[in-house]
Amino acid sequence: MIRNTIGTGKIGESLAESFLRKKGYKILQRNWRTKWGELDLVVQDGDTVVFVEVKTKRGDWFGTPEEMVNRRKIEKVRRMAEVYLARADRKPEQARFTARVDVVAIVLGRGDQVVRMEHYENVYDL
């Protein structure tokens, strides 16, 4: 079961990355690790650095992907984002920016087909 969950998460991250690229976002990092965990995607939307939490499920039973992103999870993402932003080795294009947290929620069906994908922008301002 854990392996399936990990595999589902990686599939979701790849789908979200492709989706955001098509929307014109620049991918800066994928699976950026800190002592609190990892940021799924760090992307750039114009002058905004966006920290994207990706939640992927196979079906909506036992709750939707959106319901998995609670206040505690957003706080964890916020902490990790602050560490990322404090890094001295950021690229020059990230020197002047605003920052926010987005969520991409994905439901997969048979054969890993996307049943539903929602992009929630600015769920938290940094």
C-alpha cells in the first residue's frame, strides 16, 4: 500500500509539473528537501515564487485530495518555503519576488487517467 501511495504521488507530481508548464510557469525545483519534509514543486509565475503542494488520490473515497491539505500541512509548507527563500544560493531572477502557496489536487482513475485536476492559487500568502 505504501509503495502504491508513493507511486501515486510521483505520478501526480509529474502531471502537475506538466500542467503548470503548459500554463507558462517556470519549474525551479521538484522535491526540494528540508528537515521538515519536501516541497513538491517550486515554480515561478512571473515575479512570484510559488510553492506547490500536490495531492493525488485514486478516487474520492475517504475524502478528496483537497481535504488532505489542512492547516497543519499548509503550516509545514510555509516553514519549508521560508527556508527555501532564505537560501543565499537563489538565482538572480528570484531576487525580487512575491511568494505564495498553491495546491494542485488530482484524482486518478483506471490506468492513471486524470479524472479531475484542480489548481488552487494563493491558498497562503508568504
